[in-house]
Amino acid sequence: MGMSPLETFFSSYCGCINVVASVIIEEHGLDVQILSVDVQGRFLSAAFTGKKNNGVPFENMKLIITAKINCSDEELAKVKDELAWRCPISATFHAAGMDLTEEWVHT
């Protein structure tokens, strides 16, 4: 009993985003506290079931970061930009051509 491979996959992505974002935030000396990181994706199961090789197995993925944010939009934009290429998992997804969106929820 344990997590399925896809649950592990998504958990790894959320964990990587959380750690790397926290490092970037600290490096920039920003007042941002990440409360949660969630991901949603639409799994295209045709390849898994052997029906069709559809390339990337996720049509899209949406990252939802909930945080207490006390910095300017410009400062947060720097974090978002760096996060895309400094998180190894995110960088891999971008290189694979996945459609990734990111939503920051301010609390």
C-alpha cells in the first residue's frame, strides 16, 4: 500500500516547487510564505491503455500556489520567472512542451 506512480509524480512536482520557491524567496529577501502547493492535470490515457501514442501524457497541468504575499507584483514576477527554470521538474516539463499554467492565490 502506498502512493501510485502518478500520485508520486504529482507529489514530487509540488515538493520541488515548494522547496525551490522557498529558496528563491529567501535569496531575494521577500516577505512571502507559501502555505500550499497543488497541481491539477488532465491525464490523456490513450497511450497508457495502448490505444494511441499521444506524446505528452498530460494535456495541461495547472500549478496552484497559495501564499501570504507581502511584496510587489514585480518582485513576485522575478520569483515566478526563476521558478520555471530552477525547479528541475518544472524545467523538464517546459522542455517537453507541456502546457503549464501557474496560479498564485493570495491570502
